[in-house]
Amino acid sequence: METNMVGWFEIPVSDMDRAKTFYETVFKVDIAIHNLGGLLMGWFPFTEGKEGAAGTLIKQESYIPSKEGVLIYFISDNVQNELDRVEDAGGQIYQPKTQISPEYGYMGVFIDSEGNRIALHSKA
């Protein structure tokens, strides 16, 4: 395989405005909302040629938010930065900043405004 395994991700939401505000607050980014024939998507910023996968918030009846499903890791400079903004944005800390190992860095997990379990990873 010539590329990284993950090329796209979708995070289910019940309330697009609430989820957009949550993620914009936690990550300090702008999310662009697109209505594709009844499929409402909130695209995360993406720059071609940079590391990492592109992805979206997604609202449609077949997408149900859950903290039991697949776990997505967002890359961070320091996971504590985002964790510090989670509760004020309407989420909750699920696992505080935890060292994986000296060589692999740190992780933390939160529950977003929609009930999804989302992880963070950083070297510091």
C-alpha cells in the first residue's frame, strides 16, 4: 500500500449547529457546512499534501452518534490544549491526558456534544 490506511472519516451528529460550535471551539478551526441533497456535512479543514486524513461531521438519519463505535484520533501539539476546552464547549472528559510510552507520546479521550467518543494524540 502506497498511502496511509485512513483516507476519510465521518463523525455522526444529531444537531449540526451544536456539533459545529463544539468542534470549532475545541480545535480553534472553521468548519464549512455543505448540504448535499439532504445529507448535511460539516467539513473539517484540510490541506492537500499535509499528513492526516480529511473528514466531516455528518447528519443523516442513518448516522447515529455513539461512544461505543470506532475511535478516531485527532493529532494535536499537546492533547491537554484541546481537553482544556472540551467541557466549556459542551463535552466531557472520558480519559484525561495519559502517557502511552516515552516513544509514542500521549493520548486523551472526550465525549463530544453529540455523544461520540473521540481521541487525541500528541508527542508532548
